[in-house]
Amino acid sequence: MMNILEGESLLNDVAGVVAFKVAVLATVTGFFSIKEVGIQFLITALGGIIVGSILGYVIINIRLSLHKWNLEEIPMVIVIQIMTPLFVYFASEELGISGILTVVMAGIAHGIEKEHLQNTTTKLRIISNNTWYVLEYVLNGFVFTLLGFLLPGIYQGIVTKNEKIALNLTFIAILIVVILFIIRFIWVYL
């Protein structure tokens, strides 16, 4: 159940970020066409899925080869694990596709192939799990702290420009949170 919820949450976050990117582009350029945005969204999303899957499996095969040839050093594997999302993200952004979706798909590929990667030593698994636990904790804290600092300024900027829009946006944000809560509640109990 937890894996399903984490995967669903991750894909929701990705869809939100890609949609936000499209919205920012439309705001900056002042041009919005559903057809153009739809095509761009599909190219970005499908490209991210395909490239993420391919790069994920390539990196998995590199790690499996290192293990097979007894070249698996704990610090090197940890560095590969940490650098993989960065490499995948920047490679996909250079191709003009969704870096975040590419990283998610590479992560899903790693999750699918996890049993093949379990042949590593117990010490490596313990160090790897602890490293990712600490990194996840630090990065989540950083993101929410950053959002906490930025959100009041953004909201104040909207209020000074147009108070009615600020109230509408607040209502829409609350509505979205309630709808997401209801959908997740239904999802868990189905």
C-alpha cells in the first residue's frame, strides 16, 4: 500500500511541476494554445518516460557489471547512486524533455530491477539506505523551508496587485487541497 501511495504521490508531483512549467511559459510569453500546449506536454512527458526508462536501465546494467567484475566499492556505488538522478535530470533537460519525469522513470526502473541489485553486500545496502534516508530528510526539509520563506512574499505580491485575484487563488488552492484529500482518501479505501 505504501509503495502505491508513494508512486502515486511522486507522479502527481511530476504532473504538477510539468503543468506549472507550461503555465509559467504561457504567462511569460502571453500566448496560450491548448493544441500547442497539449503537443508540448505529450512530447515532454513521453520523452521523459522513454529517456528515463532507458537511462535507468543503462545505469542498472553498469552497476550490475561492476558487481559481476568485483569492482563494487561502497563509496563508488554511493556516489553513483547520488549522481544518477542529477545525471539523468541534466541529460533530459538538454534534450528538451521533462527532467523531473525522467528522474522518476529512472527511479521506477531501479525499483523494478531492485531484486537484481540486491546481490550487493549487506554493508553496502545498510550504508546506501542510511545515506538516502539522511538525504531525503535534508532535501525535504530544505524544500519546505524554502517554500515557507517564499510563499508569504508571493502572496503579498498578488494581494498588492489585485486583492480579488488573491482571494480567488486562495479559494482555488483550498479547493484543490480538499479535492486531493478526498481523492486520496477514496484511493486508499478502494
